[in-house]
Amino acid sequence: MSDTPYVPFQAGLPNIAVIGAGPAGLMAAETIARSGKSVQVYDAMPSVARKFLLAGVGGMNITHGEAYSTFVTRYGAAQDSLESVFDDFTPRQLREWIHDLGIETFVGSSGRVFPSDMKAAPLLRAWLQRMRGLGVVFHVRHRWLGWRNGDPAQGWCFATPAGEKLLHFDAVVLALGGASWPKLGSDGSWWSLLKSAGVGVAPLEPSNCGFDLPWRAHVRERFAGLPIKHVALSLTDRAGRHWRRKGEFVLTDYGIEGSLVYAVSAPLRDMIRAGKEATLWLDWLPDSDLDKVADRLREVRSGTSLANTLRKQLRLPAIVPSLLKECCPGIDVSDPTVLARALKAMPLCPCAPRPVEEAISSAGGVVFDALDPALMLKVLPGVFVAGEMLDWEAPTGGYLLSACFATGRRAGESVVKFLESNAR
């Protein structure tokens, strides 16, 4: 999308801005425009929704089809704050909204919901066409810098190709994303601006991220990039809660990453941050109990190598003997019971999450105590916040986009109500 010339605000009508053109910001803008009000969208990048498009490269996972009562629990500590937002825009309603754009959806075998063609670009094109038809105006390459003298009433400052501009608004939706994938526009630079204005903000941290784990050279050189499939990971968090997830992850040169690691990244990150010993327990055979595994190992003929034993008896991959030496040094692999225990609970000890710039999403941001139920900042009336700027996190699987869409919708509806209330 090329730069759009400034369109003068209509005299006598409120000046409404959405800053940030990801899914949360676009949803807020569409919601406002549907009320008949004029809205202008500002984004720092040369085109809109860049992270949204990237998320669609591997298959656009838009939401999740599980029972709603289970769905809302995926947001952990933020469930109570987000549940009323989702009540107003449920995953089912999100799918209906996509269908209204002419894009069909389907539920995959995992329960995840995808557009029929698995792509983000057709959905985005249809959406932008609708928004332009509603009169939404886009200003790209407009980076928000803060306020003049730190006071929103004195104007909002933007860096643009034509130099800095000072604009005034009657209502603003901030939807600038978190701090993951900064090259796509979400760099978290807004955090210090809001903190200096007295807004309560939690530190931005990596979520759905990989973890450092100091493999020895042999493991890195031979197995980096190897997917570890059909396994389970478990841990006990700081509160004594037991987490267990089945799936797959990838062994990397720096440690571990992938969907199964992302699923436990929040409690694992919090344990490491608190200085607690953080151990993930890897179960190579999650569908077989300990006794069954030990019995299979007892059937091995004398003299069979460990690698052949694991491959023939348990169909385990070639990496397992190396990881047994790495993670369980000194165990007696000739003892079926000892070996079975190691295969059912192999300790992995990550030492640090990867940097937030590498994460799929980020935790932290504007705390819900700093907002009213309309998602308006208590210290900045007329300024609303949506999307990943808010202090919530969720696993991959459609939950991230669902919350961005739902909070964008709530913020847009709240802008309309705020302006109509003030006009009375």
C-alpha cells in the first residue's frame, strides 16, 4: 500500500485515529467505521498487517473450534479480564465475520480453525476492500513518536516521509502490538511512552518462544534441526501445578523450540525468571506406561546394542541414545526398569528463554488495572488499547489472533460509545 494523502477531518465531526494496522487495529477501525464515523489508521510500516501476513505463510490459524468454556481458559491469569470481551465476540462470531468477507473456514483435526485456502492474503484483501468502502483512510509510514511535551492534549507526534507532523484527535485506539518480530513493526517502543504518562505496564517478555539449553557439540552438530515427534513434555510450575502436553518440538543448535515447547513456555519462563530450578520431563513414549516399556526392553536378546534395542523394540529415533548420555549420564542402560524410567522422564534443563525479538508473541504490556471495562486508559480518557499491547498471553493455536480481533472490536465499540456519550 502506498502512502495515502491526508484527508482533512470533516468540520464538526470527531477526529478518530487508530494507531497500528495489525488485526486488532483494523478490527477497531472497521467497527468504528460501521457506526458511520470517520476513522483514520496510522502505521509505521510501508504496508498494513505485516505480522498477520507472516502468520499466514505456514497456514492461517485464525481461531480454535474447541468448546467455548475450554477456550477462555487458554488465557490463564487474564481469563477474568478477557472473558467478557470474548462473550461479545466469540470464536464462532469471528468465523461468521470471516464468512461475511466471502472466505470460508474449516476446523482441522487438531481443532484449529483455518480459512479454506489456508492463506492470510485473500482474507486481508477482502477486509481492506470492505474498509475502504466504509471510508477508512490509511496512512502508512507514519510512526507514532509520542505527545508534544508528553501531553496528549497538546497533540500526537508522528514521523512521516514528509517530516514530523502534529495531529489532534478526539479519540484514539492504540493497537501497536507487543515486542516480538520488531522488523514487522511491533517493537514495543510504546512501552516507555505509556509508562512515562502514568499508565500501568508490565515488562514485555517472550511468549511462545524457544529456550536455551547447552547441548554438547556432538548433539548440536549431528541433530540440530531434528523434529522430535509423538512425545510429551511435563513440568511442575512455581505454584505446584502440573503441566503436561503431547506433541512435537525441534532440537536446535541453541536448545529447543516448536509448538510443544511453546505450550509450556509461560510457566517455564516464569520459573527461570524467579531463579527456580526449571526441569522439563521428556516422555518419549507417552502412550505406553512404565511397566509396558520395561517389559518390552526385557525381551531384548543379549548383546543387542542400545541403539538397535530402542529402534527395534520401541521404534525410537537415532537421537535417543545420544540424549540419554547427555541428559541421564551414568545410568545403567542394561537395567530395563532404569532405562524405561529414563525414557518416560528424561530431564531437560533449559537455562533461559530466547530473546523477545525471536518469540512468536510477547507477554506483558498494559495491565488490566490501568483500563476500564471499555479498554480505555483510566489516566488518559479517550485513549483505548487493544491487541497484544495488553497484558495477556496465550498459546499458539488461534488464541493469539482471537484475542486481537476481540479486543479490537471491544475498543472500536467503546470509542463510538465514548464519543456519543460526550456529544450529549
